[in-house]
Amino acid sequence: MTRHLITSALPYINGVKHLGNLVGSMLPADVYARYLRARGHEVLFVCATDEHGTPAELAAAAAGLTVAEFCAQAHATQKAIYDGFGLSFDVFGRTSSHQNIEITQHFARKLFENGFVEERPVRQVYSATDGRFLPDRYVTGTCPHCGYERARGDQCENCTRLLDPTDLVNPRSAISGSTDLEVRETSHLFLLQSKLQPEVEDWIDRVSGQWPHLATSIARKWLAEGLRDRAITRDLDWGVPVPADTWPDLAAAGKVFYVWFDAPIGYLAATKEWSDADPARPDWKSWWYDTTDVRYTEFMGKDNVPFHTVMFPATELGVREPWKMVDYIKSFSWLNYYGGKFSTSEHRGIFTDDALELLPADYWRYFMIANAPESDDVSFSWELFASQTNKDLADVLGNFVNRVLTFCAKRFGEQLPAGSAPGAAEHELGKRLSQLLADYERHLDEIELRKATATLRTMWSLANEYINDKAPWTQIKTEPDAAALTLRTAANLIFLFGVISEPVIPTTAATLRSLWHEQEPHIAGLGWPEGHDVEALSWLQPGTGFTVPPVLFAKITDDEVSSWRSRFGADDRQVQL
């Protein structure tokens, strides 16, 4: 059976991430990983904090910490938040690890040996006020392509174009704000992407046929414009050092590798962290090196696509070793917040720590996946969030569970009754659910997350239609056996939802699975249901004990919406998904 390697774009270390980061990579990757595991596949779900580059140094300075101290604290903070969201990483590593230093330096040496890295003199921005060179985000200014006035020296956040600090109009130091800048000569290593472009194009032609349009269009746009040779070292105090055995002068000058050179290698390094932590685990290379039974899927926002479809593939091709390359890229557009993109640097939107303070994770997971920006940008509004979660989670799913088990406990005690044999209504319900489950599986297999969530909700709604049509509160008056059948069937629907809802709302799904007492062993360990089992709806037999749960989802009130709008800076502009 094919093994599945899944990576989500590495969250940057410079602060707590916002919901846009979550829905653009980590959360959808988790849904996919959970689904594949539930279907019996071997999965390795890899992520790490991206800890190098100028933002880490700037954030550490602002916090009054060394960069190493800041990164250690920030990694622990982010990990705790992602645990709170139920992200099921097999490993959540760090790009500052010794494993990443080792593998990154190996890649650089091999690229040099193969003629794809060379040292070149460059002209670089220098600040007399700060007494140092200013690489990447140490310089801010106006983007020459779109006119965005807060563009960074490595990439414009607005139009996503890659930049060099010398490209910026009206540049200024991000450290001091000084405009007293000059250009001086220094030396850096360059990845010769121009020499590798034909190989990258051939690779894209072979593998991108099934990629989403968003990913392929970005990759081909970059290739059409022609790949430029790109500097892969920087003048920074923190990063993967240039190895002295290969470039002694650059190492003596304190050069480190560019963050976008070492960050994708961090996927490999995090896997090595995972493998090194337990001798019983497979060697990390069994997932990454000369393997034919692994399908590799990457999840990322659209701003990361160029690095993962062009720069990192060029790196892997250039080392001339059989490293695993991505098979499928699932990319996402922006999540907007009242007129602007969710942004860490601008502190715009709802951040993940605040979200967990407000509500349990499953509220956010459901809403984010149901509205994932899979093709176009999507706008968040508090009104829509409240309306959709109240309707789908509280009314459709939560209310169904509560009224079924509450009524059953009241009339039959906390054990499922026997009642009549299933009739035409139950057989028709099973067939419709089996068809919907097949649709749900197809959408998840193809990583069509909005469609998958809509199908899941349809199954919940079908359960409500069944209970409303059968009306056990009326049946109990004259046909107690019919009422018993209805409630036992509804209980099996709850059990089913506890299994198939797990990829999207895992905490709630675990609650639904835990309601049943004295389960038969085959029930306690039930895996993903087959269609014929869904048609039968007979996992839970008469006499199975159960617990009536507390309210699964409390409704969000208008007062809460008003309070949150005020707290999180939502203006009155009308936004819709």
C-alpha cells in the first residue's frame, strides 16, 4: 500500500500565527492526514517552525532576547497552540536543529560540486546608522511592481513578487528607520536556477497535471518569466552557517544560508528529528530517499508556491541524488478580514491563541474548512462565523445528538431499546447515507475540502430529516416498538458521525465515540465504515448503554459577535464569503 508523506508550510517563528496561516496550510493538511489514517493508510505528517531569516532576529531584538532564546520560547508557544487545535503532526520540528544544519550543508556542497552554486560579488544595502548590511526584511520600502508602500526586501506581501532590497523604492532600515542607506560590495553564493530551468520545466510538465490551477498557474508564470540565479546566503547572525570546509572565506565572514534555501530542507530534517528520537522508528531516508512507494503531498498558501514549485525542486534536482519530490501541491488563496488580508506583520485579523481563548477548536476547524480559500480569496466576518456555526454545529449536529439521547434516556433509560426490525425508511436512509459517504470519501481523496464539509453536513441534515419524519415523540404514544427502532437507528447515526466527522472536528467526534458503554470489541475498535455497514446502521445493538452528553456546541450570541468585532478591529464594511 502507498505510504503518504504530508507536509504543511512551515509557520514562521516571529509570532503567533493567525487563522489565515492555519487555514492556508496546517489545518487542511491535518484533515487530510486524519482521513488517510482513518482509512488505514500509513501516514507521516511533518511540520516545523521556520526559525531563520531577518524576522526572527528583529522579533528577538524587540523581545529583548537572544535569537536562540526567542526561537525556543516561540516554538513551545506555537506547539501548544497547534496541540490545542488538534493538529496531529507526527513531528513538529525546528529548522534550527542540528539535523537541518547537517542536511542543508550537504545539499549546498553537492550543488557546488555539480556546478549549480557559485560565489559572486554583489552590491548590497548597507546602513551607516546601524553599522551593518541590511539583507531581506531588514529593508522596507515601496514595491516597484505594485506600489505597495510596506514591501519587504525579500518579497512584497501584497503582490507576492520576490524582491531584492536594492529593488525597493524609498528604502529604509527596518531596525532604525534610517534612510541613510548606501550600496556596498560583498560576496554571496548563488543558486544557478537559470541552468536548472529546463529540468524544472520538464519536471513540472510530468507531475503538475493533477495539481490545482492555483499552483500550476503560479509555477508556470515564474517559469515563463525566466528563472534568475538567486543569492542563497545572507549577512546575518542567525542561520545555517556556510560550511568552512567548502567556502572558508565566506564562513569566516559569518555568512549563513538564505532562509528559503534551508526552510524546505527542514521537511527532511524534521523527519530526521522524528527518526532520531526513537530507534524503533524507520530511518528517515525511507520516506525521502530513493523511494517508490511514497506519495508526497504539500499544503501551502499561494505566496509559498514559487519556492516549492521552482526553487526547492531546482535544489533537489541539482544535488543529483534521488530525493523524493512532491507529487501533489494543495495551495490556498488568502483569508481576508474586513478589507485586508490576515497579516502577522500588520497584526490584522484573529490570531490562533485568541481564537482558542474564545471558543473550542472544533468551532474554528469546521468553519475554516467549510470556507477554505481553495481557489479564490475568502473574507471572514463575525456574522457569518456565528450564523454558520450556530446552524451547522449547534442546530444540525449538536441538537440532533442531544434530543435523540435525551429522549431515549427519558423513555427507555440509558440503554438502547430493541423495538421493531428496520423497515423501508431505515433501508432508504442507509442507501442515501452510503452514497453520501462515497461522495465524502471522493472529495477527501481529491482534497476538495469545501465539498467534503458540505457533504458531511448533508449527512447530518439527513439524520435530522429522519428523526423529524419518524417523530419518536409521537410514535411512543401508540407504537413504542416503532419509537424504539427510530431511536436505536438514530443512535447508530450518532455513532457513524463519531467516526466520519473525525477529520474535521476530532474533539467532538471523540466525544460521540465515547458515549457508548459495554461495547463489543469490534465496535470499540471500529475503523472507517464500509458502504454495506452504513446501509445496515446496526453497529450498536439493543442493550448498549450510553451517556447523555452535555451540550456539544453552545450558540454564539449577538452580544458576543458585537464584542468580538470591537475587540478584533472589524469595521463596518460589508464582506461576504
